[in-house]
Amino acid sequence: MCARIVTVSRRTGVEIPHSLGSLSEPDDAFDDLATDPAVIVGVWADSTLVRRGPTIFTVDFIRHVPDPVRRVLVARAMIPPNIALDLRDQIDSAWREYTRWSMPEDDQ
């Protein structure tokens, strides 16, 4: 029997189903995001490339495959500058939290 896991939105009360493989740490900011596995697919990437055009940033997510050795584009996000700036701020914030968690200061 397969377990059914859902997130229930605190604001709307809507149940959002999840597959066991796509769960992450719970976070209030993501409670109201609906995901449809038929439309939104998670991918694994071990490198990125970022390019800037005149009106858009392109972020390529790449997976290195060992046999035969090659690089595979697994996702591409094309975002306007204001969203790129917001993404940078969110990554900076997440990095600071990760650093505090993974490298706690010595209590002396």
C-alpha cells in the first residue's frame, strides 16, 4: 500500500498531494504552492550556468553523467532581472541560514 502525503494550506484549507520522493523540509512560504507532478518535475543538477541577455537571465541546470561522459541540460529557467535579484536575495538568505546551521560558532 502506498502512503498518501499531503500539505494542507493553512490559508485556504486545500490539500496538496506530494510524492514521497519530492518532500522537503516544511516551510510556511511554500504551503500554498500547488504542484502537479504531471506538469512540474523535480530534477537533480550538479552544476549551473547563468547567462545575461538584454532583458532576461537564463539559468541552466546541468547534470554530469559519467558513462558515457557527458553533460545533460535538465532544466532551464528564463527570468527577468527583478526576479533574478529576488532569487539572489533568497539564495543569500538560505546560504546564511545553512552556514549558521552547518558551522556553528564555538561556545567559549
